[in-house]
Amino acid sequence: MTLSQQLAQFITTTTFSDLPAQVVSRAKIHLLDTLGVALAGSVQQSAIQSRQSITFLPDSQGNIPIWGSSLTTSTTVAALTNGIASHALDFDDTHTDSIAHGSAVLTPIAFALGESISASSKDILTAWVIGWEVAARVGLASHSGFHQRGFHATAIAGIFGATACAASLLKLTPEQTVNALGLTGSQAGGVAEYLTNSSSSKCFHAGWAAQSGIIAASLAKGGMTGPETIFEGRYSLYQTHGIKEQAQPEQVALGLGDVWEFLNVSIKPYPVCHFAHATVDCGRNLLKKGITADDIGSVECVVDPVAAALICEPLETKWAPKTAYGAKFSLPWLFAAGFLDNALTLSSLSPENLQREDIQKLAKKVSYRYPEKGEIPFPTYFPGLIFVTLKNGEKITERLDIQYGNPQNPMTDKDVISKFYDNASLVIEDKQSAQLVEKVLNFENVTLSEVTQLLRIEEAAH
């Protein structure tokens, strides 16, 4: 069997009863987190612009809700726009080993397609988990190759997860599912050049992946064919989008149904690039020792090259980012802001904060180097390791091998729910948020429309 055939067998035979209780429980927490992030993301410029663009898109008429608005649209456009909102803040969850955001892709596609075909909540939850299992493995098998080639892994791994989710919901046959995965390979893409000007193309990648999954699965259901060897063939995904020598394509189908990679997904406590979180926490740990900004002479951060390409390079552009989105990918600035305020929230990224001289002054004291072999456990975790030299000559080392929010150092359900309320409060009232919490945490026993109607608002209130 090809790897696609093995995936297809898993996708087409897995039912809700096959999901372990722990997977179901965690899935609902991640769904809630994603919906909160998407609501907060819906008021970001990129999400607003995507909604304004709907009138220019063909076949955009439909009754599928666009979250955080009163608008409805077609199934594919809803997946696109809600995907953009879900990733607009870079506050969504991450599978660290694959360096891929999955829920920002899978929640929009599962909800849009699920609502359009009146799927049951159990089927939607099952398809969502299946999508995560596929996305995580596709990313895992690249061994950071997608990132090293200049791709955004979410746009590559996520699109295969989206197709798996759609194939499950549309009840494709194994043969149709193999074709859908093959067709997906021709849609996989998403370059990391957004880093040069902090453009919104990064969040577009999540929406594109969600939309494309629907298209690939629908075309395959209609009879279109795709290559059966998209993962291991001569011109396979890891040949064209990754680094062939370090990829392990067999991991795409490894442990399906026995090892649940979704349980290795991390929830973000900070609305910034996940690679920076542990380093920020290392800085905040200095505060507990009574260290002040005036005490610090220099800070050297140990950062893997894959992460450094996003959050450290080129260093001189990271000291004073010009936009909030640029700040999210600036380790020096994030370290300084988190240290000076002992917090890192959405308000930390305000225009006023971007101009703060005290943050920029401390940021210029922050440098980085690549790790020595085995020095940090990347990419299994997104660790932090800093070497601080104080002005009096004293040297301090702080390290955090497992970032907060990783399943090995998890955010509590209480913290995730609190995060949801904070995010949702930007768009809806607490009463509406409380109803969403109740229904999402009981998702398998409610209808999808009961949830989605709570994600809508009157446009005037928006």
C-alpha cells in the first residue's frame, strides 16, 4: 500500500467511537480556544479586508456564517475567511514537532462543510481529529524541511489535514480519498516571504488550506484523480517542498489509530510566534530574582536556525518593529516587552508600545546564537535558553526546555477558558461567551448551528 492508501484507510474507517475519551476532551478545549482566537482575529485588519473582498469573489453567495459578523457566504469562502481570522493573530495552537498550526485550518473547514451538509456534531468532531492526525504527520515527516525551504508548514501540512477532514465529512471511498490527497499536493504552498514586510499572507495560508481541502475532496468525489504516491514518489511533496535527504515519508502513516499526535498539540499563552514563548518566560523569570532592565548588560539567546530565521533574522530589523505583526516575530522586542511589563498580551502589541523607547533600548541588548549539538530540545519542544550578563559582571543562565502550553507543561483548562473570554470579549458579550463555553465543551451533544449562531453578531455592534 502507498502512504496515501494507508492514510485513506484511516480516514474512511475512523468513527467517533474510535476516538479515545482523552482525545475528545482535548479536542473540545482546542475548539474553544480556536473560536476565541478567531473572534479576536475577526477585528484585525487582515480579517476585515478579507470580508470586504467577498463581493469580488465568484460564487460567494450562501448561508454559512462568517464568524464575528452578521455576514453569510458560500462554504468555500466561509472556510477561507474564517481561516484567515483564526490565524490573523498568530494566537492559535501548534503541533511543535511538525511546526504546524492545525486548528486554524481545521475548525473553519469542519464547521463550514459540516454546516453545509448538515453533518452531526460527532461526525464533525471525528473529521476534525482525523485532519489533525494527518496534518501533524505530514509536517512531522519533513523534519523541518518545509521551513528550511522557505515554506510555511501550515500551508503544506495543514492543507493535507483539511483534505482529510473534508474526505471524512463527505464520506469519500478509500480510492476517492487517495485521489483527493494526490490533488492536494498540487495545491500545497505558502512561502515565508511574508516575513520581509509583515504582510497578511501568512494568515491567508490557513484560509487557503481550509478552502482547498474542500475543493480537493469535492473534485475527487466527482471522479478526478491524483497521484497515488504524492508522499513517496519521484516528484513527491518531500522532494518538491522539503529537503529529501532529511525527510522520512514513512512517518506520514506511522501509528495511525494507535498514537494520537493531536495530544501533542500546544496551546499558546501569548499572541506571538510560538518560537519566542519560552525565551520570554526566561526573561520574566529574571524579574523573580529582582533583576531590572538597568541591571542588564547583554542577553544572549540560544535559538535553533529554523526558529531564528523567523524571529531573529536579520537582527537589526528586529529591535524596533514597525507593525504589531512584525513585533510578533521579533524575539528581541518580545523579550524586552515581556520583561518590562511582566506580561505579553494583545495590548502589548499596541501602536504606543511599538514606539516605547525603553522596550527598544532593552531589545538592542538582545542577541542570539545557534545551539551546539544537543544543547536545546528543538523541535520536540520550543525551548528557551538565555545567558545574561549584568552590568556588574555577574552572569545568569535561565532555561525552559518545555514551553508553557505544551502538553508536557500544559495550560490548565481554566487558563484556556480565561484566554477564550479575553479574546471573545473583543467581539461579543460575556453572556454569549458563557453560552459558547457551555456548548463547545459539550459539543458532541449539541448541533453545530447552536454553536455557530453564537459566533455571529449584529454588524452595528461590531
